[in-house]
Amino acid sequence: MPYDIRQFIEDLKKAGELIEVDQEVDWNYEISAYDILSGYFDGPAFLFNNVKGIKTGARVLIGHFAGSYQKPHKRHAICLGLDPNIDRATWVRQASRSIGTMLKPVEVATGPCKEVIKMGKEANLMEYPFTYHAIGDAAKYIFLNACVIKDPDSQYTNAGTYCLEIYSKNRLVVTPYAHSNFASILLNKYWGRGEAMPISIVIGGDPTVTMCAGSIMPPGVSEYDVAGGLRGAPIEMVKSETSDILVPANSEMIIEGEIRPNEFLPEGPKIESFGFSVGPRQPFYAIRVNCITHRNNPVIPDIHNSVGAGTSSLHDSFMPLGYLAQIKMFGMPMKLGHTVPVRCATTVFSGVKKKKYPEDYQGFMQQLINTQTGMPGMGGSLANSLFVDDDVNVLNYDDGFEAMFTQVNPARDVIRTEKEFATMTIESSWLEPEDLEKWKGPGNFLNRKLITDATTKEEPPLGVRRTQFETLFPEEVQQWVMDNWKELGFEEEARWNKSYTGSDF
């Protein structure tokens, strides 16, 4: 039987990572509060079976993508049948290897997502336990989803995760960024021809689909194919009821609709995955909902935006995979990169491979900076870029900050660009009056960027670029300490960067 969110729930229970709650809980803030507080201290995931006022039998799952500070991938590893105790570098290696063996989906006649079908006026979003996430939110939001669309010319299928505001019982507002495949296909292909774009929104099913939809993949790569590689088996698909878009057969819910030309609705403010709230209310793309299908007693996977909660762990686990795929595709002189680490807000970390000091050739770093800032999938649409040496673990914030504070000459290495770039956010989380001129359309701001070059510029006197455990002592001494760590009386797990620095990804 294909893997789905219900099997994931059982696996989390067996691992002691999930608590099932039968007492009544309110969709109005209470569910979100559970998730965020649990994320602060690496607490459990929750399955809420009794949501106030909900008569459809729908339940809510939260925290299933959350993880610890050192191991945000812990529950993702459980989902994929991997050891949840592996370190972050090992996770990236194993997951990227699976992604590299992409498997195309297979179409089947029907599936559990068709157990209940509601068409037209029967399709009512208010019947389901979608949540308010934070004080000041404009409405309920669906943050954990895969918005699936098709290129009408190539039949390329794109699945992306975007914020969805529930505007009314049969209207959603979707917020793709201007650089996304979603916006490109909508504006250039459908609206350019005066046509409405069909859309199917996937909720639940095999978690790998959501994992991949939330990552930035190289151009032309379908998230469905990547999810199949990650799972190790093709994802089974069925046709939507109102279009020929294929959706995972074992999804918990499918919301079908269309986006008509030049049809907008106001959206926001809301809490965002970058670590702050965003607003004010502004026009975004309106979705007319015309069909909802779901399983009996559907499980609605939810996710919330805060340090340690599900969104930060999802980004921490999967953004490096998309970045690595593009490093390999374009032959970039980098080891690894990490976009949207939520503890660092709108920042991308990039580990640079240098062959000599201060740089391989005159203009090397400038060329690399220009390339990275111009590529949305490598964090080019973010406001801040931090470049570090390839022996700095970009998966660990402490190492990135250490490099920034010890290797940077502010007069030389901190650059505020004169050129404006298309970015997803501005310096402030709110549009101030002077910022209004930067707004160029839904999800698109023109803004300067902050570049910090924390790479080593000269040969260090002792030949050691960093005063760390991995650089100050011979490897045999490091190994001895690790082997005898617990015998020496330490209870906390030791962190050894050897798995990161030892080899490429």
C-alpha cells in the first residue's frame, strides 16, 4: 500500500514522537499555540481528533514536520525510513541521493481522496478545521499544501507550497512570488491568452509531495518526479474532478478551482515563514473553488510559522537539497547552500570553494555573487546573502555567525548593492509610505540587497582558518575524544563536523 500521512502518523507514534488528543480543541489560535510551544522545546507532534464546531469528522495534525535545533530533519527521516539520529550533513547526502533518482508518477483509476466528493455550492471551506495562526491574521490560512498546475504547452506539472488565505466559503487567495514557476505559467501562458488557469490544491497524502513542493527545484523539474525518487517508488495519481490535473490518489483532501484573468482579492496581513509578520492587505490572485474531494474523516496536516515549529524545520531540512541540485546542475564552485533558515530570516548561506587566496582570480567572488543573487532558486530573491568558506557548516547557524564575526572587514566585505533586485520581502515587515514605490505587483518588490563576504582573504599564520575542534587538533585526537566522550562523563551528544567537512555532497 502506498505511503500516506496516516502511515506517517503510525510511524511517529511508534517512535514516541506523537501524542493523540481526544479532548476538544479550538481552531481559533489554540492548535497553533500547541504547535509553536512544542517547537520551542523539541516537543511532540499532535493529532487532534475533536476540533470545536467541526461536523465533517475532520482532524488536525501538527508538529509532524518539526524537529530539534540540531536535527530538524528528525521526523522527515522517520517518514523516509531513515535513522532519525543521523546528523544534518548525513541527512542531506542521503536525501539528495534519493532525489537524484527521480521517478515519474503513475496514474490509477481512483483513490481514497475520492471517498467524499462535493461539487459546486456543496464545496464549503468553512466546514473544515483550517486554523487562525496568530493574532492579527486577516483570516484562516492553509500554509501546508501543494498547489498543482500544468503548463498548457509542455504538460509540465508544477507543485508549489504557497500561503492560501480562506477569503470565503468558496474563495481562496494564493500568494506565489513573482519569480515562481506558478506566476510565470499563470501570467505568460494562461492570462496571456485570456484563459482561466485550473488549479488543484493537495492536502495530505504522501508527505514527500509536500516536502518537495516546499523546496525550490531546478527549472523544468517536476516535484512529483522528485517525490517519487525520495520515496523510492512512483507516486500514484488520479485525475482531478474538474480538470486533467493529476493529484496523489491517497491525499486527505483536494481543493479544485480556477484563477480567472485579472481576478484579484485582498490578502494579508499574516505571520510569515521568514520570522516576522507581513502586510498590509494587498491584492493577490483569487481562486474560485468549485470542488472539494476528501477521504472519510480527513486528517488536515497543518503547519505554523515560528522558530522551532514545523515551517522552520521543513526549510532547514529541504532547502539545502534544492540548492545543492542547482549547484550540481550549473557547476557552481560551491559546496552547499542553505536558503531561508528561519532563525536567520531572509538570508541565504553559501559555502564557497576557493583554490587560493584572496580569490581564484580577480573578480571571482564578484562573478559568484552576481550569479547567486540572480538565481531565485539559490536564494537570489532573498534580501541578504552570506558567503563563507567551504569548511564552514552552512547547516549550522553558529558556524555561519562565527565566520561572519571573525572573517569580515566591514569596510571591505559588507556591500549594500546599488542595483535593485526582485525580492520577496523588503527591509521592513510592513510597507512604510516610502516603500510603496518598491511594490511592482503581487509577490514582487524591487529592493537592494545586503551581501556579506565572510570567506578567508589571506593565508592564516598557523595555516588554520578557524579555531574549532576540527581544525585545532590532529584527527586521531578528535577521534579519541569522540570515542571516549560518554566515558568522560558527558551526557549531551557531541557534535563533530567531520561528516560535513570530510567530503563533498
